[in-house]
Amino acid sequence: MKYDLVVIGAGIQGAGVAQAAAAAGYSVLVVEKTAPAAGTSSKSSKLIHGGLRYLESAQFGLVHESLHERALLLRLAPELVKLKPLHIPVYEDSTRSPLTIRAGLSLYAFLAGLNKDSLFRQLPKEQWSGLDGLRQDNLKAVFRYYEAQTDDAALTRAVLQSAVLLGADLMMPARFISAERNGQCCKVEIETGNKHESVSCRALVNCAGPWVQEVLAKVTPALPSPGVELVQGSHLLLPPLLDQYFYLEAPSDKRAVFVLPWEGQLLVGTTEKVHQGAPEKAICSGEEREYLLATLRHYFPNLAIPEGQVETFAGLRVLPKSEKQAFSRPREVMFAVDNEAHPRVLSVMGGKLTTYRATAEQALQRLMPSLPTKERRADTALVSLLPVH
């Protein structure tokens, strides 16, 4: 078989690239070794958000893009993406003053286009007691603004289903064995069950997430290894102890921690810790668990946390290698191609759940020199996303 594109990995980035390519009229094959969203795409904080905290590091382009994509997803996937009110409490010892938070939320609203979804308000003091037992001593202000929440795995399945309906082929479960690139195409070897298949493509798109280096190592002639590392983000799942949504500052290191009702449970996350070893071995450490529980106890001192009912999960982000703490590294997606003039292999690294569609369009743009002109079938900014039942 010959395809325009072979995409390795059916996480949100792989599903997004397959959808964008199929919509643009290209023939696409997606190769997934286990199931859609089996890795990082089912282990996120479940938020479709603009990235309020990225304003501090002046990542205005990323925030603007994220807010634009959030608005699109609220429209295209109303059953999967829903707005929720988040509360930001500000205390005497908080890193940011009420004035700073107000300024940040005002800029956030401006970048969102000042639409109804970007509205925020400062809650009057008489409403603070209704905030699920939130700690009141030294509390100076509480802000309420809106973000969108989703089931990340369900959203990934919906995007992949859209890609298939637009004409993409899917091999799953299937294992990528190797790829040999030459000036004209890539020859890709795939294993499905006991069968061995060879396909050729004009371009191979590596969307393997935490396994991105593993896939690159199987491409010949050899390609340089990108300067990235894996950063683990762990979350807790508890019984539904709170009804409201909070954006908190961890007391120990002042990092952002979300506390969110989700699917009949309470989700608390996330952490940031460099991960060594195989991606599939990522698990929430005892230290991360205690860090998140300590944050929850700090803000909700009267909460009875049932120790035996604390579940955990951990996902891995691909971030640029740096001496900086993970929290302060840029979150823009990274692309690596084997040849700018005629790319045969493109690796998509990092990126956000929220901006998967924009990332996919950027990936296609990078591959254009190697792709023929085709008649467009659809525009992903107009294609509805429906839950897969």
C-alpha cells in the first residue's frame, strides 16, 4: 500500500494530524500499538484551557491560540467539552496580589476576544463561606473565571473517529517496526498480530508522545536525537469531596495545582518531575502523592480524606531539555524534520491537549513540500466531534 502520510501513535496529536491530513484530501494510515489515548492523552488534568499561568512567562501567542481553540471546541464538541467556573483564592502570603490576578484575568479576557466565556468576577466576602470549606484565615480575595473541562481520552477517540470518517485508515493494535527513508518516500514495516506488513508513504509523522525517541531510533538512515526530556505529571483521584473547582498555589513551592470535580470523583493535580527510564513505568511516587494531599489539606483543613480511597495516575510530557525547572519551561509544541526542503520524517513533540487541532495544521504546513496538491474534503474548524459509543 502507498499513502501520503503514515502517522505513528493515536494520542491526541496523532489523531489530530490524521484528521487534518484526511480533511485536506490526503491518504493517511494511523498505526497505534495499543489503543487511542493509551499514553499521555488519557492522563492529563482534563482541561481545555488557555493557560492563564503562561501569561507570566509572556507566552502570549500560545495563550491566544489556546483560547481560540478552546472557543472552537466548545462549539464543535459540546457533548465533550464544557465550561466550568474555577476559583482562585488569594491570601496574605500568596505569590500574586489581588491586583496582579485581576490584571492577568483582564489580559486573558482580552486575548479571548472579550466574549462571554472570558468573563470573570471578584466574589464578595459574604459568598466565601459557600466555597466548600475553603480556608478563610488571611484570605484577601476570591476570583471566579471560566475554563473548559473534557474527558481527554473520549475527545481523542472522537477526533480519531472523525479522521476515519474523512477517509483515514487505522491499524490497531499494530507495532511500528522500522522505517527506511530515501529521497522519494519512506518504506515502513508494521507488525499486526502475526502478520508483517510493508507500506510506503511520502512522509512519516512521529506522534508517539513519550516514545518519540524510541520511534526515531528505528528510522534509517539515522536521525539526530532531539533535545527533549520526559517530565512526569501525577494526579490523584478521590471520592467527590468537593463540588466546586479551584486553581490553587501549592504552599511548598507555589506551583499551580488544580482541584476539580470530574466524572463523579475529585481530581487533584499536577506535579512536575523529570522521568528517567521507560515511559510505561511512570507511576505517581509517594512524594508526589503527599505533595498533592498536603496542598488539598492546606486549603481545605476540615476535609475528611479517606486514605484508602486515593487513586493515582501519572502522565509524561515531552519538554525541551533545560536546566530550568519544568514549571518554567516553554509549552509550545516542538517539530523536528529530517530535511526542511523535502521532509520525509516529522516528529511532533509536546504540545497541549487544547491546541491539538492548530498543532496538526502546523504539522501539515511543514510537510507541504513533500506532498502533492489534493482536493480538500473538509475544514477541521467546522467538523463536529461526536462521542464514540
